[in-house]
Amino acid sequence: MRTFAILVSAGAALLASGCGLVKVQGIPGLEGLAGDDSGPAKVGAFGSLPYDEEEAGKAVLATFKSWDYTSCRSNDCVPKFQKQVGVKEYQDKQTYVYRYNPRRTLKNPDPTWLTGWDELSEDEHSNTADITYEALIVAAMRRTWLAKCHADYAAIDKELRANDAKWATEIAEASKIPNPYGRISALLGLQAKAEKAAPEKDIYLDKLTHYVGFRRDLRIAIKQAYEATGRDYLYAIERPSSPKNKIRARLDAATERDLYCYYATSGTARTPGLDGAAFGNSYTEKGAKFVKPLFPEGTREKFADLLEAEAKKSDDEVRPVSIDKVYIEDIAKGEKEMPGHPKLGYMSETSEVTKVTQNGSKTELEAFYTYTTEFAYDCVETNRIHSVQNGRIVYREICKHGKHTREKTTRITLGELPEGVTIQVGDRLTGYAFVKKHEQKKPVNTKSLIKETELWELELHHLSNLQHKNKQKPGGHWF
């Protein structure tokens, strides 16, 4: 162990050690120890420095190596680090306070993080030396926290991609169901299951788990199921509601890790937050300037733009074609049509089915609706007062009564139905159908009878709703 003493000779002060002589003037901040006219330096017995620079350097390196993001809280970081090193203060004859500055004797202990090491001052005035300690502390905290965050995310990413794979299997199985109602219902059921499992809190890790990756794949599978079964119009008109959070694809592991760690600085369920000292707060801001940032400048804007672009990309992938609902009445009048689906329109709830027949492989239904009202004709006014209205006497009338009857017959050829569903006499149904024929006969119009007759011939493409006459038997609703 070296022992330093101050010698004064021929106008040049020298430090004597077991290894030779070193000029005190060569140590920045120690000029006051050279023995000028202002008197002897106050550095301890016989003017010796209170540290061995080789041992002090080793202590700094050991402390820096062991220091991590949990080692201190903002206000105690510098004194705690110096205490662990064993740094001692000393004074010159003017009572300026000094302490060992590692920058003076050590090579850069971590070039990756201490990027401004060479710009640090070697001066040993305490305030200046403290900047070096701040830089060491910030570098150690950032380095160890980021390593912890990367390790945490590696485990998280493995879990998330395994979860994506599990969902991918369920999505693939649902997509194989041949019946269009069964396929779409199964996929919508998976979506409802995923949404129910998602927590309401707006937490980044929860979003990674519940709205990234498989959720994007599930939405695409739903859209494809509608399209593959010729129901793109239904997807556009009755599109499933969007979740409250944005959905996107899962990106490569390195990008997802960087995104996670950026948002994890304030803490997650898996990664502790980072103390303010590591960011360069009022206790470490001077030293933090010489340390590599946790994230490059502009990271916030870059990541915000990336997430926004990915969410938009995902939304665009499932955006429906532009189709508005068209009713069969509009088609019959030739007023409207759904793009890509000529003669297809919405069929409001029918009257009760009155007949079910099997015509080869096709099932045909007939629903008959009739409605009759009465009207007065050949009225004769009497001299008997009926009422007084607005100051005028209204006399009773004797009238004959005729009937106004409206009859509508709807014949429907069924398309593919949901698995296990049969339609019986007395049922009512709603859905989308192709208009094959629409005929309104010339009304019968006599003094005592008005009769209007209408005939519809439809081919059902999608059954939306079924109501059974027997209330004990459940009906059904299909998206």
C-alpha cells in the first residue's frame, strides 16, 4: 500500500511514494497542496493524502460492478456509493473540500454506458468529483435495470407466443367447421371469450397479453369466415363491435422487448419501475449527461407512431366493404341493390309459416298473411244529433260497411340452415333472401269490397332470427 507525503523543494512540490515521486501539480484540484504563500494544506498528519489511489480505484470498480438499480433511492445515491467505496474527504489550507475522483486514475469501466467518460473532469474538488460518482451510479442503474427488463421480457415473450399458438389452434379448428353458421358462431364465441378475459385497466402488459397477436389473427379469421360463406354483406352491415383497446400484430421479439421496456420504466407486474436517479433527476442530473440514455432521443414519438401505424394496419385488414342494408321491398321497386349481391335484401319477420313442403332436396315454406278492416259507404245523415264539434252540430249517419282485405303470400325456398335447426308450421323467420318474384295483382275494388293480393317468391340466403310458435321450444339468433 502506497503512502503519500507532501514535500516542498525548489518551488516544485512532489508526492513521495514507494514507487517514486509524482508532482502534486499533476493532480487537478490539488494545486493548493503544493506549498504556496497561503500556508500549509490541511490534509491530515504530516500533510499525507487520506487515500491510496490504487486501492481507491479498486474499491470504485468493485462498487460499480456490484451496484444495481435497487442499490439506492434518489437522495442517498451519491453518499451511499461513496460510503461503500470508502471515499474520504480532505481539505487544503483554505478549507476547500476534496475527494478522490475516479476519472483521474481509472480507465472507462463501462464504455457501453459511460459514453462521456473522457469528457468528465479529473478535478478533485468535491462538487466536481461528485459528478463522476453520479455518472457511475446512473450507468450502473441503467445497465442493470435494462438487463433485468430484457430478461423479464424474454420470459414474457415466450409465454405470449405460446398463448398465441394455443389460440391459433382454436381459431384453426373453428375455421374448419363446414356449416357457415357454425363456423362464424364459433369464431365469434372465441372473440367473446377473449374480450371477457381482458381486464378493464389500461395497462401495457395487459394489452400485450389480450389485444396483441392472436386477437389480430382472430379478427382476420372472422372476416374471412364471413367472406368465404358469401356473407361479406352481413359482415359490413352487422359487423361485430370493436374492442375498447387497439388490436395489432405481435412484432419481432426485439421490437416488442424495446416497446415493453420503454413502458416498463414506471413499473409493471413483472418488472419493477426505475428510480428517478437513473433518469438524471436533481440528484444525478449533472453526471447523467455523460451516460448513454436508456432510450435514444425521440423514442417516445417513434414508438407512439409505430403503435398507431400497427393498429391502423390491423384495422385496415378487417375493414369491411362498403355495403348498406337494402330491404326486399326496395329491390322489388328497383330502387336499391347491394353491391356484388344483386336481388339480395333484408326480409323482415314473416307472418307465421302455414305450409312446409319438401321438393326434392329443397325445403319450401309458405307464409300467409291476411288483414281485414272495415270502411263505411253509402252513408245517410239523420236528424239525430251525434255530437257538437267546434261549435257545430254533427248529426248521426246510417252507413253500410264494406271490407278492405290485404293478403300476402310469401313462398321461401330455404338455403343452408344452422346445424340441427328445422322450421315448422307456426314459426316466424327473419333474414336475407334473394327476390325471385314479386307480384301485386290488380286490386278488386267494388263499393263493398276492396281486396289487395301480393305474392313474394324468395330464396333464403341467411337466417338471422327464428321464432317458434311453441314458446317452450327455443328459437335462435345468428349474428
